[in-house]
Amino acid sequence: MEILRDTLKEAILELYEIDFEPEIVLSPENIDADYSSNAPLKLAKIVHKNPMEIAETLTEAIFSERSLRPVCLRQFASQGASVTGFGRSVNGPSPFMLRENTSVSVSPPGFLNFKISDAALNSMISELNENFEVKSDKFVGKTVICEFSDPNPFKVLHVGHLYTSVVGDSISRLFEYAGARVIRANFGGDVGLHVAKTIYALMQKNLSDFTIEDIARCYIEGTAAYEDDENAKIEITRLNKEIYKINSENIHEGEVAELYWKGRELSYEYFKDFYARLGIKFDKYYPESMVAGLGLAKVQEELEKGVYEKSDGAVIFDGERYGLHTRVFINKEGVPTYEAKDVGLIFQKYEDYHFDKSVVITGSEQLEYMKVVLKSVEQYAPELVEKTSHLTHGLVKLPGNVKMSSRKGNFLKAIDVLKMVKDELKDEYDSEDEKVSLAATKYAFLKYKIGGNIVFDPKESVKMTGNSGPYLLYSAVRAKKILANMKNNKKIENYVYNKYERNLAKKLLEYKDLLNESVIEMAPHKVAGYLYELSQEFSRFYEKCPVVETPEESERAKLTKIYLETMVHGLKILNIEIPEEM
């Protein structure tokens, strides 16, 4: 498809002087073609011509020997491509038309339809079989920093952190596939009101020896006290300022300091163990305390230049001037808020890595907040904002549409999600395979397009049929078993694919294009969706085309081998490992 797309793009540029990106898709079953393009229909709206006329003009441009530009399709045709559609051949002595029935045609109301000969298809599959190398150079030499997960010490990881961890790691892997140097970064609030709320509750309970579970409970209790008790609110506000000083001056003596450093250490150990279980390793941790000073300095510096302004003793950014809302960056006590810390983080990340692209993944509730932060930075460092992409995801809900909140204490812990899936796997299949359990969990998140809310159903996630991680693993393990039983590697000359072999071959050849789209759009759900469709195609092939000990064994084994290699590669991007057997 890449060759066809490039050729069409060149022809359109030559004929209409338009830099147009044509779309190439698999043709519908009722059309005697392999690939189709609606480019003439879309171009008609731009050049104000009849789409059928455009299609025929493109046909002549692509296949006429007078054209010097479309070299890609000539190469494609020299491998045996046939381009068909409205029933007539483009005859002529064009040097690249090496097959007797090579033609290019259109179908109403303005589609181009392409068909590949068996010889060409077989040639491309054989080449892929001999050298399965799927690479991209889109980000070669570039540094990309991906910031995701971002749990706060003194709070427990919830299902939202699990979701963003899985998605963020997969996006990082897409950039790595495209040749980038990727830095996985994790930003967490080791200072702030949430810490003060937790320590306030620990002190009220007189807990000096506490666990991560105690921290979770005390955060909920401290939050309730802050909201309901004015005296508690005053004390928590005081504690917040004291904790900021304890951290910045590295103070370890005193009750508050001892509670703070112990709670911080417990939290980070808990996070580390959890990420290890997921198979995710972060390159850089940015505690808020590390960037708070830089953020404070930047805001104060730009305050003097008029970017920020004072209001009732605090320092704010007037976002209303830009159609946004106004936020506080330094509070009345002179303490930097989350906003100022995010400003510091942007500059610290660039100072550390001089990134070409920075990707920040958060929950959708942070969307308007980040717009204000980035708009403020845009006033004095527009180049950093231009390099930054903020992706947001919706809420993760269980069946029944129950909204969860860590503040209210009815949240679903990340570790509980993993347990739920493992319990379902054991109940359904009497299996406790960690690889399968993790595959079920990760795929259940990754199959959704990032942005909207998702419903996570543990029971559905472990199904061996349907759109699930275990289904993909089972299909890949099946391919492994087929190849393990191979006996005949003798090549068949001039092999003609049947319908099921041909469909699988075409689907396999889509993979590289699909990956490139996924990188550009930062869309691991496209990889997940493709792997599911590919597995379905392989299932149809498996049912209709026996492989082992058949006359067609060697040719069908090639397709099976490429299928398995594609699954291994794609699942690796989703950070899913294929078990030896299921």
C-alpha cells in the first residue's frame, strides 16, 4: 500500500500541484480488486472537477510512459501488479507494464481499484519471510520524553494510574520503533496539600509505624477533615508550608519530618514494585520538590515582565485574556502551586534532555488546567510549548457505570484490578499464568482509543474468544505449534493463492503502514485493533487451509511464520509477552 500511496501522491502533485495524502484501503469483498482509493472523490471538491474525470486522468498519469514522476508504481507493476476497475486495459508500450493483463481503471462514482497478481504477492511474501524487518526512521536522531503515570506519594495507585502507565509505555514503544531515543518520565507530588492531609491524619491517629495501606486511609480521612473542619483546614495549611520547608531544606528531625520521609520512602517502594510487575521501567523520576524551586523562580521572573500578575497576595495567570480561566501559580503564603511546579517541570525536562518532542499523558480532568499552564509558558518560551503534546484519557469505570474517586475513598486500586483479572482467569480456566493475566489487563485498556471513558470488564478481558488479549495470545501460540510441526520446506514455483491465503497475505503487508500511522497519531489502539483483525484473518486461514503434511505446506508455512513474527512484534509494542503454551 505504501508504493500505491506514494505513486498516487506523486501523480496528484504532478497533475494538480497539490500536496495531497491519498488514502489506500483494502477493497470490499464484492470488488475484484485488492486495494481501493477514494482520492478522486476528495480531489473533486478541491479542483472542482468530475471525480470520474479525475480518476481517469490519474490512471493515464500513473501508467503513461510520458510520465516521469510516478516511479513507485512502475516498480510495483514490474513485480507483477495489476490495477483494475472499470473493465478496460490501458494498452501501450510502457516499459514497466510487464504483465500481459496489467491495467488501471476506475469505478463509479470515482474510485481507483488496484489488484496485485499472485506472482507479485508471492514475491513480496517470500521477501518478508526471508527478512522480517519492520523499521521506521520517522524519529531517528530525535529525543522524545514521555511523561505518564504520575502517581503522588502519600496516595495509593488507582486504576487510572494503571491505565495511563500501560498506554504511556506503549506510546513510548511506538516512538522507539520509529528510531527515537525515548525517556520515560514520571512526575509525582511529594509535596503539596495531599501530603499535608495524610500527615495530619497520621498525627491524629498517633501512627509512627504505618504501612502503605495506612497512608491510603489517612489521605481519605485527612481530605474529609480539610473539607469539613475549619480548624483542621488551618492546621493542614500550616503543615503544608512546614512540609515544603522540610523537603527543600532536607530536614529530618521532628515528628512531621520523620512521618514525611518515611511515608515518601514507602510510597516510592510501592510504586517501584508495581511498575516492575507491569514490566515498565522509568528513566527519570521528577518529584515536585525537584522542580518547585525552578518553577517558582520562572514565575517570579515573568511576573516582573507582566506575564503573571498579583491578585490578593497571590500570583496568578489571567487565562481569561486567552479564552481560558485564571489560575494561581504562587499562593498567598509564597508557596508554588501545582501550576508553578508544572512550569518548572517543562524547563527541567528540556534542561535535562533538550527534547525534540515532549508527550504528557494525564486524565481528561487536567485538560483545561494544562491549557492554562502551557498558555502561560507560551508567552515566554513558545518553542517548548510547540514541542509539547498533551494527551488526555477519560475515566476507567467498571460495568454499572460507577464513578470512582480516591478523594472519597471509593476508588479502585490498581493492584486490585490485577487481582480481579487473575481471579477471573483462575475461575474461567483454572490458570494463574501471569503473562496471560497481564496480557488480558493491558489489552483491555489498549484496544480503546485514548481520550474517552472506558468500561473495564474483568470477566470479558480474559475471554479466549473475541477482542481480548488471551485471544491474541492463543492465536500466536497456535502458530508456534504449527511451525514446530513443519516437515516440508520445499518451495512451490508459481504458487497461486486461494482466497484465504490471499486475504492473510494482504493483511500482513498492511503492518508497516499501520505502525507508521500509529506513531504519527500516538495511537496504540490502532496496533491493538490491527492485531485483532489479523488474528481473525489467521483464524479463517487456519480453518480452511491445513498447513502440516499437505502439498501446500511450505507456502502456507511462510504465511504462518510471518504471521507469528508480526504478532510478536506488535504485541511487544503493547508490552505483551507471548507464553510458550496455553
